[in-house]
Amino acid sequence: MDMVTNHSAIKSAMLGLEIREDVIVDEMMRNYMAYASHGRVTLYVPLTFVLSCANELAATTFLFVAVLAHLAVLAVQTLYAERVVSRFDRAGLLSPMHGFTFLTFMSGALWGLTMLPVNRMLGENVTAAVMSAAIFICVTVTSALQAGLRQFVRAYLAGFALFLIPQFLYRFETMGFTPLIATLVLIAMLIWIAEIIRRQSSATVRAQMENSLLADQLADALTQACYFSQRDSLTGLLNRRAFEEAAMVTKAKSGSDATHAIILIDLDHFKTINDRHGHIVGDAVLKSVAGAISQSLHPSDLVARGDGTVARWGGEEFVVLLKNCPPEQAICAAESIRLRIAAYRDENWPDALFVTGSLGVALWQGQSSLQSAISNADQAMYAAKRAGRNQTRAHSIAN
């Protein structure tokens, strides 16, 4: 068991999984309480057997009262367990279980009291021997069922021993040492077995929680990997492949009759910016322009209506898709982007640094391909550059 525990600890350290022992105990407690809220009905069978033997043991009244008391304890335990499970679901961690521990002690004590008429006739009545065996079996099984929680096992066996052992001492002359020694050995073995089961249960719960945590971490890692596989590492915008996929999804959802607009943006004299100010400043410009373009497509911008898809197309080029957008509105959106780029200033930039862009607009409609629409936007963009840069041109103008 120590090897298993050490292996689990090593694996947890390697995976970076930190599950505190109190969290494991709380989970074991919750599992046990979920069982206790309905599983204690199984104890009604031995209690019924006790009542059926009452007449033969000439202790009808005593056993009837003992069984009623035991049923009352079981009922309160069931209600207590349901309340604990409900509170656990709402709050997370369990509070100290002193009340339930006392009820568990009482359950063991009532089994010890039930042995009182049995011990009186043990050796003289077959029913007493059978009933004694049944009670000890019931105590053993119940101890095993709550073995995962040390405090309950010890309270249960303490109650049983506290009310049973004095009976053996009182009848020592007629019963001898054997019942007393057998009971003490049984209780010691039950505590030992319960401790083994508790460790195994703790290791199982830890493994389950680690697996669940690992599964969550893997799911998060896959989500992040999927996200970053679609993003440009510098600007955070969609990369070319992700943009093409998003555009095709938009096309499929909108239908062949829809008219979309493509805006291609190329920063003017970007190589000069890198040569004069360095690539660090160049990267900062690209990130700033990416933010400016995205802000131009914010839902509050009535021109773009917030339904654009933005991507870094490559180098200093960016591309925008506006769905269900007529030509006039697409040109207005492009002009809004151009003006925002030209007006952008950053306090960390050199004073002489000014950024502008040349934009080309083209329509994507009917059965035409995305590549042809981007090619048309590219032609319009180069028309803007030939016209003096820092301008917007539509494909019809380029041709």
C-alpha cells in the first residue's frame, strides 16, 4: 500500500496535480453520505430478525424498545445524510460531522445492548447462538461499509464494545474468557481491516480526482491548442487558414445569393519602418494596426455593423470579410479603417513614425471563389498604392 501511495504521489508531482488530503476526505465523506441517505435500509433486515427472535428469548419488550430506538437512529442518520449531501452540493466542503459520528456511536451501542438477552441464554438456546452470529456479522459488514471514514468506524465499534464487553465481564464465571477475547480480537481486526480499506479507498478517490483533473487540463490544453492554431502569434488575429475556413462557413450559411465584401489592407512603406526603427517597433506597429482594424469593426461602429472577420493575411497585410455588405457600405467601412490607422499614435513610438495603409475593396458573391475575390481586392489595393498610397480603392475603380 505504501508503494501505491508513493507512486501516486510521484505521478501527482510529475503532472503538477495537487489534491489536498482534506479534499479527498471530503469526497469520500460525500460518497458515503450519498450511500447513507438510502443504503441504511439494508439494516432493517437484521432488525426484523431480532424482533422475530424476541419471543424465544423471552425479551419481547426489551428487544422491541431496542429495535424502535435503532430504527429512530437510522431514520435520523438518513435525514442527516441527505442534509449533508445537499449542503455539500451547495457549499463544496463538509463541516465537521460530530452529530453523525454520535449517531453512529449510538447505532453500535444499540447492537451491544441487543446482545444483553442473547448473552443470558447463550449456550442454552440455538436461537440465541444464531442471533449472536447475526449481530456480529451485521456489525462486521457495517464496519466494512463505513471503513473509508476512520471516525465513523471507531465510533461505531466503540459504542458496540462499550455496551458489550461489560456484559462479558459480568458473566465471566459462566462464559469464561473466550467471548471477551474473541470480541476484542474481532474489534481489533475490524479496525485494522477498516484502515486498509480506508487507504485503498483514499488511493482510489485520489486517482479518480487526478484523472478528472487531468482530463480537464487536457481539454483546456486542446482548446488552447485549437485556439492558437487558428491565431497569428504576433497580433492575435485569425491566421490565413483560419480566415479561409471562417469565410467558407460564412458563405455556406449565407447562401449563394448573398453579397459579401473583402477588404485587403497593406501598410505603406512598412519595410522602411523596420529599417529605420527596428523590428521591435515594426512588430509593435503590426499589433497596433491589428487593434485599430478590430476596433473599426466593433458592434458600436454602425458602418461595419460588427459582423466582420479580421485576419493577418501575411507580413504587413491584413484582410477583412464583411458579410451581407453592399458595395457602398464596404467602401465606407474601408475608409473608417484607413482613417483609424492614419490617426493612430502610440506614446512609445518614435516621434517621426506615422503609419498609413492602402486598402482595396472587392465583392464576393454568386459562385465566385474566395481566392478570386481576394485577388480582386489585391488589384484594387495596388491601384491605391499607384494612386499615391493611404487611399481606398474598389475593384471596379481598379479596373
